[in-house]
Amino acid sequence: MIKLNLPDSAYVRKKIQENGFVILKNVVSETFIKNQKDRWCKKINSKKIDKKFVRGGLFLGEKNFLSYSDIPSWCLYRNFEFLWNPSHDEEATEIHILLHKFRNKVQNFDENYGLNYNKKNYGIYISTSLYEINKGHLVVHSDGHSNQPIIHYMLPYTFKNIDFETGGLVCEDNNGNMQDIESEIRPGDLIMFDGRKMHGVNKIRSNKKNHPGRIAAFSVPTFFSPEYGLKTFLRSLKIYALEIANIIKIKKLN
């Protein structure tokens, strides 16, 4: 069974309330981080893109997919993994579920909220993003679900001053100042912050060749749509056609 080096949830809650964010040291092993960096460099660098959007509405039952989008507000690769699909990395999935449970405790939610069926279709997906050198960025923004708060966590797989020189995650503190969070991060560390405050990823820059850029992962809480759009319509249309065919068949027999 995987064990994470996590502090008391009340301590983390207090730090986020005081500062807007907190850095937790040595939460996961450096071996895990290295393995994930290698895994995602191969996956994302294959550039087998399934979709063109990286933010938007998601549906219950979707397949996992790798996306890419390059517009003024953002430029990144983003992989979406949904818990109802088979996992390609059981260790990583378990770690992100454990981190989500810890986040729930920090927010005073039931630790399994978002992991079971519920009437709001509230759940999580695992997001892994790559911001390319001298190109990748994400506009400063805030996240929220109406009156429900969001504590985000971020688990970096590549690191400032190792894999890139400038740019990276910035978060607003409680004084309204944007803080360069990633300058203090080392392999195995975890960032947690209040998602309702402004945050983003400044453009990743480096003069080094053959570096992957910025890769980081987190499980994202969201409200999934219960319908699958066109596929739901086509399913009903197929049954309707079969019913019509059956009626015609019965009339012919009579």
C-alpha cells in the first residue's frame, strides 16, 4: 500500500487561509517523480493528439484523451484520465486518489467526495500537462464552482532551474501579490493553493536543448455532464429505427 508523507490537514488548511497557498515538502518519492517524468515525456512527445481543447465541459463515460491547444490565453498539451477507464499506471492513479482524499480533508469534506456516485455528478479526472519550452503558458485566472471552494494541488514532474529557467506557476497570496511558487519546489514536493485566487503559468523559457519544459499533474474536481450529446441522440435514434422496422415486420406478417 502506498503511503504519502502528508502533514495534518488542519495545518494545511490554516496555512492556505493565512497565505493562499502552501508548499509541502517530500510528499512523494523522487523515484516516482522520475518515472512519471519519463512516462509523460514519451507520451506527450509522441504528439498523438485526440482533441484540440484543454479546458471545457466534460461528460460521464468519456474515453481518456490527449489534447493540445495554442491560443492567446494558453498553449499546452493536456492529458485527461478518467477514473471509470482502466488505468495505465496504477501507482500514479492511487497517489492522485490519495491526494484528492487529503484535499477533501483540508476542505472539511467527506474524504471520498467525488470518488462515488452522487446526484450532482461531481467527480475528478487526472490532468497531466506539458508546457513547451519558449511557448507554453496559461493565462492568469481563478477557478470556482459557484459557492463551493476548490483547493487545488499541483505535483510537478519537471522543475525550475533544472528543466527550465524562467516561467512556471504563479499564485496570488492573501495580499494580492503574485508569487513565483516553483522557484522553491524540489522533486517530491507538493503545492496546494486556493483555486479561487488568481493563478496561472508564465511562459516557460530555457536556453537548454532537449529539455521537456514544464510537466505537472493534479486531479481536477468538476461537475460532469450526465449526457453524451450527439451519441445519446444517435443511441435513441437507433432504437427508434429498430422499433419502426419491427412494426413494419409485424404488419407484413399479418
